[in-house]
Amino acid sequence: MVVGYGAITLRLPENHSLKGKRKAVKAVIGRIRSNFNVSAAEIAANEMHQRAVIGVALTGNAHTLVNSKLDRIVNLVESMGVGEVLDAEMEVMSVALPSGRMEWDEDLSQWIRDMEKSPLTGQDE
């Protein structure tokens, strides 16, 4: 499994209120989510009127695909013209899954059974 994540820092020079910032950030996040089907959220600079940091995360099965999608996300944000992209830090890494799909399914099934037990006693109710 390949995981890609990153942060896009925007400068919003025409913005003079948190309400205006929220509107701009919400538009950017909505467009990212709808165009690329990835997770996106404002992750920093929450109280700064003219700055926003938007985090994105996605998974895939090919390093080149994930990297390409991250690049296209940055290009989309730049093309929206909401603000100036000051920085875009992205990272792509491979994550090893437990060996064998059957083992993974059994681990998940056990976790579900454990969650169905009472959280205080660990016993079935």
C-alpha cells in the first residue's frame, strides 16, 4: 500500500476576517475532495486571517499514481486563484501490510468481536 500526504500553505492577501477565510478554505477543501476523492482539512494557522494550511492524505497501490495525484492537487489549488501557494510539502511512502489477506481479515474480525464486548469488563453483555 502506498500512502501520500502533505500540506499546502496559502496566503490569502484579500482576506480580512476569519469568516472570509473559512469561506475560501471551505471552497478549496470542497474542490479537492470532489475532484480527487481524498481526505482534506485545514490543519494549521486556524486563527490567522491571511494564511491557511490545508492537509491532504490519500492511499493507492502505485507510488507514481499517488505522487501524480498530489501534484495535481497542488496544481488545482494554484489554478483556483483563491490565494498564493507559498509552500507545498508532500511525502509518499510505501507501507507493508501484514502478510496474507486471510490473516488481515482474521485480525479485523477479532477486533470487531472485541469491540462488541463491554468496554468495562471485556465480557459479552
